[in-house]
Amino acid sequence: MNLKRIVTSMIAMLVIASLSVSAQTKPVKISFWHIGTAPTDKGFYQSVVDEFMKTHPNVTIEVTILENEAFKSKLTTVMQSGNPPDIFHSWGGGVLAEYAKAGLLKDITKEVKDSGFWNTMAPGVWEVYSYNGKIYGAPHDMGAITVWYNKELLAKVGYKSFPTDWDDFITLVKKLKAAGITPIALGGGDKWPAMHIWSYIALRLGGAQLFQDTFSGKNKAGFKDPTFVKAGQILADLAALKPFQDGFLGATYNDEAALVGNGVAAMEIMGQWAPNVQNDSSTSKKGLGDKLGCAPFPAIKGGKGKITDVIGGGNGMAIGKNAPKEAIEFLRFLDSKENNARYATIAGIIPTVKGADVGIKDENAKLVKSIVDKCTYYQLYLDQFLPPAAGAAVNDAIQAILAGTMTPAQACAAIQAAYEQ
């Protein structure tokens, strides 16, 4: 080989090498939206972002932190413009399915399975973030809606544990009222907190079969079924006892959490994140501590549902349609066993990654996990399970029942009309 050919070959090799290096170091920007507004959540997410960028110097992750309702509103706007964030908070279910159908999400099935990410969680967990057999995101927290109550306030009216029966629960509400204690804190202005109460009453009355038959179309009456209407009437009867704080229809979820965290209200019906938000919303920033208890939503005599039937869900991330491959790598890093366990320790989440439950330190979080582990039926929150319009209709209808502007029958008819669209 003559000198000229050697030099030419060396130049070609240098060009290829430089192109390879250039491809590896090409600047990449990732937009990341989350709803972790509490200091513990913000701190955790930022630490994961910082760690990832340290090992990926060409990647810049631009973090946007939004409160729950502001997030929903802003996400709707950007989705309508066809420009979703690269990685963003998602509860999975029907909302994720709608975005997937509209082509707004990236199918990450191959990356999830080829990388071994799939094997780090149970198949059922992945289903919540899938549509038509394709994966569009991943969860890091799956828990249950339970009753979070103040043990000390219940003890004042003679209760050592939370009632397991609805009639006994109503008796407790009346006793708390008589003692001058607000029985239930409710952020009615945000609507979705009240949705959990109606959903649970319906589940306790009709059981899993009612929900499964409604979603499959076997139940022709749908949400106009007498059982759903009866659930609305039971909710209306509860509201008639005035168990909620004054002004609850205009209150936010953070207002609700503060009332419990400050020891003003005896309970709230909320998800696994409740203790963390109570702490952050309380004046002391410490919440109730050991005075906080957790119990399943009570059973209803004569109902077909079991106390082990659960309404719940969790938190995770979805991947936008234009996301770079590094966004998927970041999702895997966020959901590593080490990070999932660390998040469980500092924020009390119920981790989804296998082996990450070693991070659960809080006794109430352990109880929530045991409720989920033993559940006989698991229903994702209705406002997330259903398509967006129907989910919003549920929230609006339940608030209308509480406000007395709709009868239970009218509210259920409105839900069904939205569901049929």
C-alpha cells in the first residue's frame, strides 16, 4: 500500500471516528413535566435528573413542576397543539389510551422488552400504561384509595379502630359532628377527590361485576344502572349530614390535606400520597405522625362488593411522540430498583419495581401495600380509566350531587351520555 493510500485511509478513519464522537456528544434536550410539588418529591426528581445528566453530559433535562390541576390544564393545551412534552406525568388508563390513539405518544414496547425493563415489574402493572398491546409509559407507584384518619380524634368519640361497615361509619360521622369535630375533609373544588367516594360506594354495592359489565357493554343501562344511581343517593344522604368542612365545594385538595394534617378534620378518603401531602400542607410540616391511621373503605350490608375490592392507581410517566431515545433511558433510570426504593423511603410511595419494597419504612404505606397485594378486584380511578370526556363528566356529576344541583339519576345520566360519545 503506497503512502497516499495509507494517508487517505487514515483520514477516512478519523472522519468516521469524529462523526461517531459527534453523534455521541450531540446536545440533546428533554422536556420533563411532573406534579411532585411537595419538597420531598421535588428533591427526589431533581436528584435523579442531576444524576442522569452527570452521566450523560450531552443531555439537558428541562424540568417543569406543576400542581395537579394546573398540570391537567396545561397538558391538555399542549396536546391539542400536537406538541407533547418528552416525558410527563401520567396515571395511565383511558387518558393515556386516548393520547396513544391520537398518535401523541411514542411506542416504547421494543425498548422496554429488549432492555430488560419489562422484567423489573409485574405484567399487570405494565397494562395500565399500555394500549392495544403497546407500551407508552411506565409506573413507579401503584397504591389504593383508603381512609386516612386521625386516631386521636376517633378515640375522643370512643373508637379504637376504623369502622368496617357503612352503617357504623355513618354513626361515627354523627358522633364526630356532635363532638364539634369536622368528620371528613374534602377538596370539592378540585372535583376528583369526591369522585373516589361515589366510586367506592358503587363498587361496594355492585361489586366487580357491575364495573366489568358496564365497561364491556353487557350492562346496557351503563352508568344509568340503578346501582350507580343508588350510590349517588347514598352520597347525597351522606352530604345531608354536613360531614364536610364549611366551603368544601370551593376547596382544593391541598386545603383538604391541610385540614387533616393540622388535626382539624378527622379523615379524608385519598390515595397513598396522602401522608406526604398532609405533612407538606400542615402548619408544622410534620402532619399527624403516629396519630395517622389507614383503613379500607367500609363495606355496605347487602352489597355485592367485598371490602377487599380496591379503587386505586398510581403515578408514572408517559413518553411523548417526539421524545429522543435518551428520554426512554431516563425513564429506565428513574424506575431503577435503587431509585424506586429511595423514593419509597423518602416519600412513602408504594413502589412497583421488584425488590424496591425494601424502601418502604412507613407503617401506613406497608398497610396500603398489603391492601393492594390482597385485593380481589382492582379498579383504576374512574376519571383516569375512562376516556377524558367521560372522566371529566364523572367529576362534574359527583360535584353536582354534592351541590344539590343534580339528582343522582340526572348525574348518572350525564355520565352515561358522555361515556357514549
